[in-house]
Amino acid sequence: MIADFHFIRPWLLLLLLLPALILWLASRSGDVRSQWKSMIAPHLLDNLMVDGSAGSRIRPSWVLAGVLVAGIVGAAGPTWQREPPPFVEDTAPLVIAVDLSQTMDAIDVTPSRIERAKLKIKDLIDTRQGARTAIVAYAGTAHLVLPPTEDAALLESYSDALATRLMPRPGKDTAAALSLADKLLEKEEASGTILLLTDGVEDAASKAIESNSNGIIILGVGTSAGGPVKTPDGGFASDASGSRLFSKLDLAGLEETGKETGADVATVTDDDTDVRWIAERVRANFTQKQAKDGDRWRDLGWWLILPLSVAMAFSFRKGWVVRTSAVLLAVHMFSPDSARADGLMDMWLTQDQQGRIAFERGDFDAAAGHFADPMWRGVALYRAGKFQEAVDAFASVDTAESWYDQGNSLLHLGKFDEAVAAYGKALQKRKDWGEAIANLAVAQQLLEAQKEKHEEQPEQPSEAPDSIRFDDKGKQGKEGTINVAEQTSETWMKNINVSPADLMARKFSIEAGRNSQ
């Protein structure tokens, strides 16, 4: 601690010359004899000098010098501790790489390995409220499901749709999944972690895990006893010999991979022990990485406010005013009355700082009442579930982030057409924004479903029809086929009248076709 002690702004210590100058000038002004000795004879001056009565030993110049010294030292920023940068992220970013190879349909854990993995993803998202999380799916190829986002509802919607049938190529390419996860974390401002949900890691992937600069966590899904692999139609898969395909969790291989690469390895549990362990490892990786990357020093100069306040008290005249002020200050500091406490906070903290404190405590209603910044106020209202008020707050700012947040709030309000327009505005101001593109696709899909629902349930006519006739001309149409691999990425995003699973299947197929060319 002593070795780390230093000042964040050491050049301000030059101002310590000012209190020294004040003390020198005060000593000069207090020497009456030196001021008059050039004008009055020494033997007369001795008889003219009258010594003052003994008063307080604390001189005003000393008090002023002490106040200046404490203030200058505090402003210089004494420190010996580090802290993570504020407002980067409350928690570390995480990329969840989900193994969707065929063996993840094994039923040695109920209801199956992939279903258990999806349940763990949901629990992990609930644990990391407000944190940025991305999802990657991989088998023989690796594909992005969602870029880093704080939208828990969107993450749960797409993770629930994950299935082994979505992958265009069989196999297991863990290295490709790690490479894609690395690219996502490179764009984040904070250090992140990659979580592999898998039933085994191939030998070729050990080198990629060992050389990865991010934290790696491997959660083995399955049991050492193993179980048969089910097929989408409810049957059981067969191997090349025609026998029922049976898969075991390669626990020994995972543990060996952890020893060789330094990755953290564990297996799924029936309770939330594994989820809490993952959350702790993510935070630990984040803290260690921040320390290595040179996170900022904690400014401890504010501790000098206490001696500074004591010194300032001596600058007043003695009497009932000072005593009364001290009593009132003590009442403010120790009174349980929140209004008085807030008044004291107003003396030291801005409205946004008070709002941030309430926000971190989870008191979003109070935070919204404090925040002066419209974006922060909108986020607090959004977290409090006051989506219409959040839209009004975001609307006062014309930025890509504001329009994106308006779209999220409008989705919760069920105003899908307005949400589509808001996401469109966000993409006009910030092109190729992955989160906005993903949310726009969801909004368009919900809007289309809403329109179809209205079309399926037309208003009942007030009068009965004269007659009912059926048009059979539609039966004369011709069936057609579309080669999904030939569609462009723009096409699959616009064709949103399908489920998230179908969207991902088309997207993965397109990307796999491009990579093979």
C-alpha cells in the first residue's frame, strides 16, 4: 500500500507555496514594532507599545493555511487503491457459446442436454440483469445468434429457440466458436468471458483455448454414464453400424483440457450452484483483467473533507451561531428523516450522482426522480417498468441510442409499428448496429403476427349476409420452391413472418454456404 501511494494530479502540489506565503505575510503584518521602528525612536517605541491581552492561540492565518493545505492535498488526489472505471459496465460482458452438435440431444440429463443448457442460460441471464450478454451457436460451423445486449427478453427468446436441427453442418468446431466470440468481445469496452456449454471439447480446440486472451469457462452438460441420443421426430439416432447412438460426457477430457489450458471447468448441477459459480468466475475474470489492463486509481482525496470542515469551523467567531450550526449539522447527519438526508446529499452530490446511487441500489423509481440526464432517467423508468414515461424521456434526445431505447420501450407497450419506426431511425444514425438489426427483426415479426391475428378475427357484420360463396380459383395456383442458400442476408431479415428458430436456421444456412464458396 505504501509503495503504491502517489498523487493523481501531483502538479497541484505546487499550490502549497500559497499557504506558506500567507503565513509569511501574516507574520510580517503582526510585527508592529518592525513597521514603526523606521519612524519612531527605539527608546520612545518601547514606551508606546502596549501588549495585547492573551487571546486564542489559534491565529486566523494558521486556520486559513490549514484549510488551503488540506484542500490542495485533496485536490491533488492522494491514492493507493485501484477501482474499475465507472459507467463502463456494472458487470463484465459474457459470450455464451452453445454446442448444438447431435450428441447434445442425449437424454442422460432430463429432459435432454440441450434443454438443460437452455435452462442454465435463462438462469444465468436472470442472475446478470443489466449485463451485456451475447449468444453463439456452433457445431460443424459457428454462427452468431445475438450480439452483446442487455435485453433479457430478447436473449431468452432466442436461446429458447436453439436446437440441434438448426445447424447446417454436423461435427464440432470449438475453435471457430471461440474465434467468433473473440471478435464480439473486441468491440466491448470492458474485459469479457467466454462460456462454453458443451458435452466435450475436441483435441484440436485445446490450442485455441490456451491462446485465448479472454477468460474461458467450460460447463460440461451430461453425465459420465451417458444416454441415448434422440432425434427431432421422437425416435433415437443410430451410428454407422445401425446401433442406437449412445453418448457419454467426456469428463476426464474436459478436466484434462482445463489443466492444460487454464480454463475453468465444471459440470451442470440440478440446482443453481453451477450458475452461481459461473457468475463468480465471470466477475473474477473481469476484476483480474481490469487490474492487468491498468484500471484507474481511486481518488481518496475526499477523505480530507472532514479535517477541512473542522478547520473551516474555526474561521467563524465563537458564539451561539457556531454552536447552533454544529447542532443542526449533527441533526441532519444522524436524522432518519429521508428529506433531511436528501438535503444533506444535495450539498455534496449532483442530481445525476444521487440518481446513480439509487440506480445501483435497484431503486429505479427514486433514480428516475433524481436523474437530470434524460437518457439515464429513461433507463431508470424502463427498469421500473414505466415504459410510456421512458419513451417520453428518450424522445428528448435525438441519437441512435435514444431511438433504440425508444424501440425497446415501445415493444413492451405492444406498439410494434412505432417500435419498427424507432429501430429504423436508430439504424439511420448508426448503420450496421447488430442489436438494432436484431430487435428490428423481432419487432417486424411481432407486427406481422399482430396483423395476421387481426385478419384472422374480422369484425362481425351487424347484418347477416344474403349468401355465402366460396372462390375455388386459389386452388389453381402452382407450388414453388426456394433455395434458402441462394437468399441474401437482407432477404432472411425481411422475411420475418417465421419463428426465431426458422430465422436462425435460414441465417446459419446462408452463412455456411458463403463460407464454403
